[in-house]
Amino acid sequence: HSIKGMAGSLGYDSITEVAHRMEDRMQGMRTAGRIPPGDELSLLFRALAALETMVGAVAETGDAPAAEGDLLDALATPPAPTAAPVEAESDE
């Protein structure tokens, strides 16, 4: 949340966009009360690495690179539904 706000206030729109989409994605997980599967975690770590690279570029050059379009698309795509847990049958 802080990265998104600070990047936005400084005009680094690409960083704001990635951070915002990550935030939305994580909020969806919290709301659903589910543990994210491995592919979902991989996507979030990929986005985190992109943010790290983008912030590093700002530190070095003062400019934020554009966000990867495929990353933004992946973050905006709803996660695949997960199967509900199956209750064990009782022996009674």
C-alpha cells in the first residue's frame, strides 16, 4: 500500500500500477479466505521482483521503466477456481 501511494505521489505510474494490481490480487485472496496455490505465489513473487527492479531503476536513473504488459495482464486475470476441500466420510 505504501509503495503504491508513494510511487503515485511522485509520478511513477508504472510502479503504482504493478503495486495496485498486486494489492488487488492479495485482497482477493484474503477475502476468499484461501491459501494461494503455488502458481499464484509464483505470480506474486514475479511481481515483487519486477517492483524491485523498477524501484532500483528509479534509484539509479530517476526514471521508472514501463511495467511488463504480460505481468499486468496476469495480475488482472482472475485466479483459477480451486476445488473445495472434501470432507472425510464417517465410519459410523
